[in-house]
Amino acid sequence: MNPDQYERLQDLFHAVADLPLDARQAYLNEHNIGPETCQELESLLAEDAATNHVLDQDLLTATQGFVPRQLGPYRLQRLLGEGGMGVVYLGERDDLSSLAAIKILRDAWLSPARRSRFQFEQRTLAQLNHPSIAKLYDADTLEDGTPWFAMEYVEGLPLNEYSNNQNLSVERRIRLILEVALAVQHAHQHAVIHRDLKPSNILVTASGVVKLLDFGIAKQLDSTGDPTQTGLRLMTPAYAAPEQLRGEPVGVYTDVYSLGVILKELVGSELDADLQLLIETAIHADHAHRYASADALIRDLQHYLGGEPLDVRPPRFMYRASKFVRRNRTAVLASLVAAITLASLSTFYTLQLRRARNEALAEASRSSRIRGFLVNLFQGGDLAAGPSSDLRVVTLLDRGVAEATALANDPDTQTELYRTLGGAYQKLGRLDQADSLITKAVYGRRDVENLNMLALLRTDQAKHDEAEKLARESLVLARSLHPPGHLAIGRAATALGHVLEESGGYDKAVPVLEEAIHILSQPGQPASDLAAALLYLGNVRFYSGKFDESGRLNEQSLQIYRKLHGPSHPLVAEILINLGAIQQDTGNYRQAETYHRQALGIIEPYFGADHPKTASTLTLIGRALVLQKRLDEASGLLARALVIRERVYGLNHPQVASTVNELGTNALASGKLADAEEYFGRMIQIYEKSYSGKHYLIGIAKSNLASVYMRREQWSRAEPLFRQSLVMYAQTLPPDHINEGIGRIKLGRTLLRQKQYDSARTELEHGASIVAKQANPSVSWLDNAKKDLAELSTLKK
Amino acid sequence: MRPRGSINTTPLEPSVLNETFSLAYEELRRLAVQVRITDPRATINPTALVNEAWIKLAASPKFSWTSPLHFKRVAARAMRQLLVESARRRKALKRCAPLITLDESLASLLSTSASSSEEDFLRLDEALHSLAKLSERQSAIIESRFFGGLAVEETAQALGISEATVLRDWRAARAWLGRELRSPS
């Protein structure tokens, strides 16, 4: 058969396929179709009628069998629709006889990311509370792990259908769009971009209320969102903004575009010049020329309806955009400052120095994203304010700096912006930029706040003397300007206390922080300032070994944070972890376990069961259990942490290897040698892959595996592994490293047991000398070496 | 009569195709194995796999210029090839490997279709090759919908044809393929 014949056969097929049998025959006769073609056609028609065709097993339908009739209190009535992620059913509550739309995630097992996206939609709905956005009623998981949630069932017509059916005037249509834009703006204020606005997602009920549906591909502008959610997914091309179609970063202006297209469709061709200009601005291909926010669109829609001139003017548009920040600078500053307060809070919440640093950075970059988003609302620009990288935030900050520089004729605002932006850079660890800006701010105005800021920066730069000098200047200034007990004095004292804490001047820090706490405890002072000072003093007490006192201070700040942020905020969890660390260090492992479990109770639901934070908290509990000698329980938790890390980082990531190592160590300690052997074997594999065969961690892994063989007294298997690990240390570690010392002592024991006395002595002596040189010589290894050397001496005799 | 001549299938330029194809192929392969390890009893739904692969890959700068539809279209082809290769290998092996292999993980995918044997599946692939010689468009439609799980609407957009044509072609191609598969080879 050739394509032409095939096509003719097909035309014939389509012509007769839907005819009754006798009509078919008549048609074939009438058109003089030969017997050969007839036969061929017959076989095609037979296949057409067949029900067990391979293509009919469209696998999608096969997986839908699981849907039960009843979900929680809801009885499923009928299928409402389906999308890439899930299916939506109409459900009825038996007890209340009310209706709800039930969304069920299909193929939940496919990946944690899939589940988290689904949960994200659910969280988005829970977070938004607006008459024009469908509400979340209920959420749960089926026995097989399939998540579902119930939301407001909206009975209505799609926006365009409603408008046409009701034969609405242009003005009424614009008012409907205005309603939609207000709902979108509400979402934007909660850092949610809808990304899939289209008439079929916007229903109008019989009473004329607009309802916005389907946040299934919405995007949250903070780091708890799914980092893979950049660009577009399954949106509808007709309403998608150009940047979205190109897969570029999206922003609030992306929703503005979709609103513009919907408006254009809705009002048809009856446009006056102003409406034309408004629509053109909303759907400008270059988002830099578009309305920068739903808010800006709303204002012009209202202007238009009120017969007032629009904000937007084609030739002056760019000018207006640049003036905008100036006119609204209080608002811009308010949003920046609010975000900074949030960021600076986060520097306080942890005990270990290094951890404090890292956590603060993580938290700060999150806050910066939120701030980035807020700034975006005001000024637009080409930033997605998305959760993907700090780079974007930095770009945003760079833009802010350019803006600030341009404000030379408004030095007050300029100084404030410099400080704010400098603080943001500092939180992101970009200390050079922070330095230049904060120095400028101090140069502009040498006030308490700016001096505090510069002092804290100098601390970050490890310039402790200068930091202390600045902080003391700030405190003196605060005392000279303000009456005793003033907030400014409290803040300056807090800053000085922190500076002293970081430089290790714990004794000097105590009275300063105590004064700060005294001032900030007075009624009317901001609780968040007090909580910060309490935590700093808690750190100081912890470092100077006053664990009880530190515990008390942490408890106090815990109460404040609970009041400020509610009982389930991650900050609360961080303090619980501090409290756990205190108990762990004082040997109250059971108490430590309790605190860490409480922290897990917050972190797991907040970040999700598959989040690395959940994994680290599990690990902390696991360590507390190890010290209680509850090794099996510990292994259970560590195994859970392992599963999470494997999912998050992949099977062959160093993060995974470190958990594997802990599991191996546990197995070795509880005498499960086969398990230990397997864990350490895997650890070697991962490290060899990750570091292309050269890293001291490979040495450690081999040495650990060798320890298993030692325990089994398989000396000849242990020996080569110890030797390999020593070779690795020699290549990757400075000479006389503790690892080398321990490795030689272990190798010495192995040689001793194999009766190679001379080489055993050499290794043991060499190893012991290395260990003895360490700042904190590990007594147990030295003892081991001495014991073996003693044994050697008796053998010699 | 319908217009003849060149069929407006979204052109899959060799250079772009190669890169997108191989990345899609690798990602689908990885996902299939991963799902299998996580839950050995899970049935694998190609539509979900393709969606998942896109979600993973879209974040990569390499895909910043790829539209999801184009990706799905390419992924459909990658999926087909993945399944064919797996079927070939399993036909050759016909014995269980000691560890979970890609082929085992894909087996569940094949076994949910009516043709539970590798043989049937390979014949479907062959028949699709024959169909492509008669109508490239129909073969593209079957590939997109069956292997990539594209909806009718998406298929129409991806191939630049109307939804009516997709439905009409699907029906005719389905009948033709069914006959090919049933006739003794």
C-alpha cells in the first residue's frame, strides 16, 4: 500500500464507519468499490468495533480504579474534571448535606515532589482567605498514601460564558475583571502567583460572585515552595505571558498579562482610546512595560470606571515607573524594613556559632525573597522573585543600590536605603557590598541604628576590636540622646552584647546583655527585641558552661516566640533544638530526646516528611538515643533520615554517606557486624564516586570497614584496608593529622595479632606520637596504643 | 478531500531533538528505576513519568527555550524507544536479574497494556513504523497520545492540527494498527 491508497482507504473508512450496516453496503455499491478494497475496509471496521485494542489500554484509565466511593465524611458523586496532577470529584457531606469539590492526587507514589506540589496547592488555599477564592475545607490521606483535599464547590459559569449569557455591558464586564484582579492581588500579597488564569478558571455564581479556582500550578515566592517550580508547566498557552511561554522566570506581572488577555476577550472590540491603552499596557509583551502589579492594574481599572485619567501614559511610562518608588517611598521602605526585621530576628535563634551563621543566612535569603517580592509589587522589573537562587535576590539588591544612588537629593531616604540594602547583603554573606553600603549609611548619618549595623557587620568580618569600638560608641550615643530605659539604649546594648559574645568576651557580654534585657522587659517594648537579647545571653551562658542559666533564658525566649509566631513556627523549633543541645551536653539524653522530638513535631509538618530539615532533626533524636544506648531505636530513626536524604540528594551523595556512616557505627556498636559491613561498604562506594577516588573521607570509610573485620578478628582483611586509608590520608590531609594517628594505632593492633611484631611496634609508636601531639589527645586511643605496646614488650621477653 | 503534501508536525530539528531527546530519555529511565526501587509494586504510568520528567528538567537552563508541549512531544518518542529497548532486552534475557533493573521496572508498564508480552509490544512498534510510511501525522498522533500521554487538545497544538483531525486520525490509525497486529506476521 502507498500513502495515496492508504488515504483513499481512510476516506472510505470515515465515510461508512458511522453508517448503519445496510446503508454501508448501499454506499459501497453506489461508489463501485471493488471486492479487494471492500475486504480491506471490512477488516478495518471490525477493528474499529473491537474493544480489546492495545491502544485502548490508555494506562491513565487503568490507574483510576483506586478511587473509593467515600473520602472522609464525603461521598463522591461524580467526576468534575481532571488535570495533569489529579482528578476532581463532586462530594457530598452526609452529615451536613453540603457539597464540596474533592481533589485527589493521582500517582502520589511517583515522587515526593509530586506530593509536595499537591500539598502546596492545599496550603495555598488554606492561606488565602478571600470571598473570591475557593476555600479549603478538609484534607487527608487515603490508606495507600494518596492525598486528597476538599474545597468549596463553586457552581457557576465561566467568566466569558456568564458575561455573554447575561448580555453584560462593557462596564459590568470591567467590574467583573476588577473583582478577579482584587482576588489575584490578595494572592500576590500572600506571595502566591496563580500562573494559570483563564476564563474557565474563573466562575461567576448565580448571585454574581466571582470565584477564582485552581491554584494547581500556582507558585509560592518563598523557599518552602518547590524549587523545581520555575517556569511554566501545564498552563494554557492562550492566556500565558510571553515570558512564561519561553520558560523564563515569572512574577506578579505574569498574572497581570493573563488578566489583560481575559479583559481583552471580554470587552471585545468596543474600545475607546483609554481602554485600548489600558489593555495594551496589561498585555505588553515586554513585562518591563506592563503594569508592574495587579495593584497598578486595579488602580487604572478604577480610574477608567470613574472616568478619571489613567496612571499609564505611553510616552511617560518609563518616567512614571521610575518616579513610582519615590512617591511611594514610605511604603517601599516599610516593606523593606519589615522584611529586614524578620531577617535580623533569625540571626538569634541558635547556639552554635557556625550553625547560627548558616541558619541565619538561610533564613535571611528567604526573607530577602519575600522582600524581593514586595519590592517587585511596587516597582516591577525583571525579577521573578522566585525561590531558585540567591543570585536573583542579589540582582534585586543591585537594582536597589542603583536606585539609592540616584536619590542624591534626598539624603535621608538614601541613607535609610543604604542601611537596609547593606543589611540584606550582610545577611546573604556578601560582606563587601554590605561594607560599602553600611559605611555610606554611617557616613550619611552616624546614628545609633547605623552604628549598630556597622558593628554587627564588623563582627561578621571578624574585626572584633573595631566592632566593639563601634558598638560602644553607639551605646554612648544612645545614652546621651535618650532617657534611661529607652528602646534605643536596649538595642545598642543588645548589639554590643552580641559583638562581645562573638568575640568570646563572655564575661564582658553578661552585664551588657543583662542591662538590655532589663530595658527590653519593660512594658511597651517590642517583644521580639527582648527575645533576641535573651537568646544572646542564652548563648553566652551556654558557651561559658552555665547550662541551667542558658536553659532558663532559652525557655523565656521560647515563650515569647511562641506568643509572636504561634506554637508551630520553625523558630520555635530552633529554640527547642537549642534546649535539646543543652540537655545533650549536660548528659540528660532523655530530656534532649524529648526536646528534639518536640522540634520534630513542628518541623516535620511544616517542611514535610521528606525535607532535609526533617532528616537532620531525626538525626539529632537518633544521636540522643545512641547515648541512651537505645541503638535499635536510633537506627530506626537514622534509617528514616537516610531515606529522606536519598530522595533529596540522590543515592550517591556525601550527605547520604554521612548518615550511612552513623548507621554503620550503630550497627558495629550493637554487634550487627553484617549490617555494619554493608553500610561501610556503601559508604566507601559513595565517597569514591563523589570525590573521584581521592578524599580523606574515603580513608575514613575504609578504616571503618576495617574495624568491622577487626571485630571479627579477620586481621588479614583489615590490614590492607587500613593501609589504603593511610595512603589516602597521606595524599589528602596535612601531616600528623589525628586520623593518621588513629589509623596507625589500629593498623598496629592488626599487625600485632598477625604476629608481625616489628612493624606493629613501628605503627603503634608512630600513631601514639601523632595522637599525643593533638591539642585534645584522645585518651582512649593513646591507652589502646599503650596497651598493645605493653603486650609487645611482654611477648618480646 | 483533505489538503495533501507536507504535514505540519511540529518540526523536531535533529540538533535540538538530539539534546532534548537524550536528556528526556535519561530522565525517564532514571525515574522509572527510581519508582521501582521506592515501591516495587507500583504500576508506572507513562503520562505521569513524562510530566515528572518535564518538571525535573524544566528547571535546567538547557530547557529554558523548550515549551512543555515540545518537550512532551519529544519525550513521547523517548518513552517509546525506552520501552522498545527494554522489551528487546527482556525478550533476549527472559530471566530475572538478581537486582531491580530498568527492564523490570518497565515491565510493569508494559504488562498493564493488553499486550503483556514483549513480542506484542515490539510488533506495535514495528506497526507504527509501517504506519509512519503511510501517514507520518497519524504515527505522530499515536506516539504523542499513547506514549507521551498528551491530551487530544495538546496533541492538536503540538502537531499544529485541529482537535477534530486528531480524533479522526486516531480512529482510523487505531483500526489500521489493530489489523496489523492481529494479522499473522
